[in-house]
Amino acid sequence: MPWEDAPELHGAELIHDRRAVDTALDRMAAAITDDLGGKRPLVLGVMIGGMIPAGQLLPRLAFALEVDYVHATRYRNEVSGQELVWHALPSTPIEDRDLLVIDDILDEGHTLAAILDAFRQGGARSVRSAVLVEKRHDRRCPGMAADYVGLETPDRYLFGAGMDCRGLGRNADGIYAIDV
């Protein structure tokens, strides 16, 4: 494994390899293009985890768009979290814009739901969300669903493709599960 120097990641199990991630990104890009092509959307990556999926998805979107980011988190390099902390809002105006918010994972969905709600209340014309991974479980924030989902995973702690385990593993080539 490429994380020999990170004992916290030892024993991880590969859930989706690089090929599966690429196929999912291609499928998401096609659906997003069908919906937003020609609308000149503002695409917002959710930092830090959404940086990698956004960076991989953007070159697959062959239409005019603008890019910015938002940084809000509940985890702060821990394995669980409660209070939402806003670190940065987009510098690009969102009023009367079509937005696409890209994040790494939809787990319970509290963070993503708060971000989407803030943009709706901020006057965006439309707000869509794309996540590379959606966990299968019944703890989801009521009414929360992503518009574009790349891959489904079992309800396990995941890292890779933007997701981390205590700040490590975001750069893993594929999606891994680990017992924490």
C-alpha cells in the first residue's frame, strides 16, 4: 500500500478502484452536461474533501462554467463531528446563478444540506449537488439527496478520492474502507 508510513491506514480494504472512480466521474459528467450545459453555472468545490472529485470532474465538463469554492466542515480531521464551522464562502456572487456544489461524500448529509440551504437562501436561481460517494444507511438528514451520485458504498469509514481518515489518505488512488 502507498501509505506504509501511515499506520493509521494499515488494514484498509479497497472498495472501488481507480477504474470504477473514473467510470463514475464520466457518468456524472454526462448527466451534469445534460442538465447544466449552456447555463454557464458556477461550480463550487466543497473544501477540503471535494477538492479531488471537483478537480477530476471539471475537465470532463465541456461547457462554459465558472469555478469557486466553499469551506465548511463538521469533522476538522476527526472521525466524527457536530457543529458546522464556516471557513470560507464563495467570492463569486451566487445571486440568480445556477450552482453545482461538488463534494466527496454524502454520509448523513448535515454539512452538505447546510451548504445547499445557505445558497438557496442567498438567492441562487438553482442549486444542484454532486457527490462522488454516497453511503448506504438510514441515518441521512431528512430530505437530503444528491442530484448526481458517482458510487454507492457500504456504511463503513472511507478514505481516498478526497475523503480522509484523520487527515490522511485523501490522495489514495481509489476508495478504501477501514475500521476506526
